[in-house]
Amino acid sequence: MSQNKYFSPGRFARLFRNDLLINYKTYFLALAGVAIASYAFTFIFMQSFKIIRVNHNSYYIGPLMVLILVIWVVIGTSFPMFRNQIKASNYLLSPGSTFEKFMVQFFIRVVLFIPVAMFLFWVGEHLAKASMFADPITGFDPFFIRDVSFSNSFNHLVTRDLLAIVFSIFSVATLFFAGSICFKQFALIKTLIFLGIFIGANYLLFVVLSHIFYPHETSGISIVLKSYNVDTVWTNVQYYFAFVGGLSWLFFLPLAYFKLKEREA
């Protein structure tokens, strides 16, 4: 078949423009929420824990986790037209291939939104720090708090650990992206339920395996894990979670694409 049937820059640009025209308020409010939340959470966190940690990024870990949750929520609300049957039908019949429609949502909510949200997070953290005043009673002085740095937040990790964390976060994001296509109503809530079931199923699997291989050491729903070094950096348990978390996106992204293609059939 002609390549133009799968991807056309012109059609992609029109779909991209139409999505921005329809959902620009949603994207603006999401970015504004990131900026406000980054400032507010960091300011409150610093006010609550006025303990100087020189050259330490502990003040920013909590707000960074909130940022990740917000990104997951934004990605989990992709394809908002699928929440309404009429809008879904019009969207699926609109000119454009399945791949183009898939890429428009992925490009806006992942490729564009995440860097912009991280920049607003960085700005909010600096504004929060600049808004603080020294407290002579407690000895708190914001001048000594290290500026936020994404790289320094994980400077105690080796490159392999950092890649595993980043890809695990991305895998959860692709799960929410796939969930926005798979579920028609309450997609975000249903995806959270699925994630909880998946985690619970993994836990129960380890419980069963513990009873099978270590019956004398296992009681109830406890887990017995025998950890050993596979190499000089990671243990067998670390490898397991790195593969499950870091490579799950290879399943969820194709699932999202083919589920979208199934809706168009």
C-alpha cells in the first residue's frame, strides 16, 4: 500500500491543529495547574520542614512525585472524544489514518506536554525558593538550599538504575495512554483499578511461589525472596522489576494502537 495511507504530514498537521483548537483550554489549565502546584507544594514543604540540608534535593522529591502523577493523569485522559459516543463517531470518521490519530495524541500529551511541564516545574521550584525568608530562630536560610536539578535529584543512582526508573515511569504512562483508548467511560479510574489488580496479582504470584519453594519459611501472605548478585551492580530481584517495569511500554503502546485501529473497524 502507499505510504501516504499510513502517514501524511499534511493530514497530521491538520489533526494536530484541530486538537489544539478543541482542547486548548484543557491543556492550558493542565499546565497552569502544574505551575501552581509546583510552587505551592514546594513552598508548603519548605515551610513545614525548615531543616537545612546543604547540597540536598530532598525538598523537591515530594513535588516531583506530584508532577509525575499529574503527567500520568494528563496522559490518562487522552482521546477525550471517546467519552462521548457522537464525538467518538465523528472523530473516527474524520480524515486521517489510525497512526496519525494515535501520534497526534501521543505527541501532544507525551512529547510536548512532559518537557513543558518539567520546565514549569523548574520555574515553580525556583519561585518557591525565592519566596522564602530566613528564620533566625530556627536557623533556616533558603540561600543554602540547593537549586532544583533533575539530574542531581538522582545523583546517587548509577546510569542503569536511572534508566530503569525513567522507563518504569514511562511504562506506567503508556498504560494510562492505552487505558484512555480501551475504556469508554471513567477510563482513568478503570486504568487505576487495572493497575491495582496487576500489582496485586504480582504480589499473589510471589506469595504462591514463596509457599512452593520456601514452605517452611513462608507463612500466610508473606513473601520470601532469596536475593543474589547477578553482576556487580544488580541483584536478581532488581533485574526482575527492571524488566517488568522498564519494558512494559513495549506492550502497552502497540496495545493502544491496535485498540484504536479496532475502534475504527
